[in-house]
Amino acid sequence: MFIRKQLLLDAQGESLFLWGARQTGKSTLLKQMYPNALCFDLLMADVYQRLITNPTLLRETILGNTDKKIVVVDEIQRIPELLNEIHWIITNTNTQFIMSGSSARKILRSGANLLGGRALRYELFPLISQEIPNFDLMRALNNGLLPRHYLADNPKKMISAYVGNYLRDEIVGEAKIRNVHVFSQFLEAAAFSNGEMVNYANIAADCGVSAPTVKEYFQILQDTLIGRFVPAYQKKPKRRVITAPKFYYFDIGIVNHLLKRGNIEKGSEIVGNAFEHFIYQELYAHSSYTGLDYSISYWRTASQIEIDFVLGNHEVAIEVKSSDKINERHLKGLKSFSEEYQVKHSILICNEILPRKHGNIWIMPWAIFLEKLWAGEFIK
């Protein structure tokens, strides 16, 4: 159904970690790419119990199946102790390990063996437009881009279960959060900050906790791949700029649920935030999947002039507008940024039908922009 762009898993025999939030499609992708691998799925109760009781069974099983040169360990974070066995096996045999998981937090916090650089790191994100035949933008903005959610005609119950079972229960358990009610409130407060500058004090007041606690909660969302910050662009500014970071959840559908948004329609008041979020997801996936790993930041002055995204060292400046009728006032941020920095590509992404150029600024329909982005025309 979907043709995933995460093809970097062909790591020329190197072992690797594949991280990604639940239901991004890690297990499905690994089954497609490594159908003959020896697989240990740690979500299976019997496999989990055997290996957590006796981790050496992993080594013994692999040494007893020497015809299997590739070994997949799914949800590796559930038993960090296995990494000691994996380290020995990589060092003493020619076995390639593919280790996937929804969070590295437990491994990092436990001080577990990270294999001393013997495993590459990749991440799988929700779907991008290029992976979906006959991509439907409004379906993506309403359902989100987790595969099961995107395909569903009515995903509300699925998303509700995802937020309840995964975000509120599993992450709470993994992070050992004592006050579940407050963390639930925080998830909703963070959704109101989605795509906005984060004000820790305001969120703390809303949740009835301290600002340091709110910062810790945001760190948990980052560690578990549920959200990430977009920093402010601050390179030698002539104007006084805002330095607070912005925050985005990893998927639009999660935000829709937490904010109790109704149906998102073209021209509605809420479509703009969801559309910007969608473009951010595409940019972040492009940076990672292509291996370019360029930075993504935003720019805002103290006088409230802003552009949504700055790629790399101001090579590309992007403003996102859901409108299908772009006028002069929409271009103010890009013009101001170009006065301060030398920009290769100034682009306003929108819903107009045809691309056009206003001075040095491209006014570009979103589908054409994404086609050119993935073709490597803007940043290399």
C-alpha cells in the first residue's frame, strides 16, 4: 500500500537502531526488508519473559542458528540488558543486528550498553505525501499520518485509544510519572502550544505544577519521540529576535484529538495550524531520510515579524499559508528575513493553483513544493 522512503536501512551489513513512535510502521517495514531474518519480538509475552529472565538465551539461540546472518530485535528498549549480549555477538561473529524501538529513553536512563558506535541510528516517522498513492491533503490534516489512522474513514476511536493506551499509560509507566492526571493535563496544554513558542510558566500555571516539572515533561516527550522543539534562528541578528523554541507533536492527528478539533475543512479557522504542522513533518522527514540532516528553525523578531521555517544556514526561508489567494501582506516576513540574510530560496507555500514569482519570492502550491523538495531542488 505504502512505499516507505526510509530506504537507508540498507546499511551495507552494519548493525543499526531503528527508532520511531508506535504505529509508524517499523515492524511492517522490517518484515518487508528482512523477510528471512531471525526475529525476536519483545512485545510477545513468551519471548519477553524468556529473555528478561535469561538474556543469554539470545546469544545461545543465535549461535545455534548460524545460517541466519541478520537478526531483528523488535522493541529493544523493553530489555536493555540484551545489548550486552548483542555487543558480544557483533564483536565475535558476522551477525548484523536490526534493533527497533519506540523509545530510547529507558536505555539511555538505565546506562545500558549502546554498543560503542557499532550500530547506526535511523528513525521512522509518520507517512509523508510521497509515500501515499493519490495523497489526500484534507484526509491527512484530519486523520494524521500514522498509517492505520490515515487509512481509516473514521479514526477518532483509534486515535483516542492511541492517546489513552500509549501516551497516557505506556509513557507514564516508562517515565515513572507519579501524577498521571497532571501529565494528562500537560499533554493537552502542550497541544495548545503546538506550532507556537513555548512558555513554560504559563503551561505550569495551567497544570498546577512548577516550570521545571513542565520542562521535564517536555523532555519526556522528546525522549519518547512524541514531540520535538524547533529552535529560534539567531545567527548574528540585526533586529532583536525572540529566542524561545517552538514545539510540535510528531503527528497532526494526535494534536487534533488533544485539542478536540472538529472536522478540518478548507478555509476554516483551524486549517492553518494543521497545514503548517503538515509541512513541518515533511521537512523534518526530508532532512532525516535524505541524510542531509539540515537544521530546521524559525525566525521571529521582537516586533512580531516572523517566518515559519529556516532550513540550514539560512539557505531556504519558508512561510506557510493555507490561503489560496496570496497577497502582499503574506510576504512581509520573507522580505524582512531577506533584508537581513542572504537567502538562496525564499518560498511561500500555499494553496494557490499555479506557482508564481513575486520579486525573489516563490509563491508555490504545496504539492509542487514537496515534489521539488524531495527531488533535491532546494537543499543538497
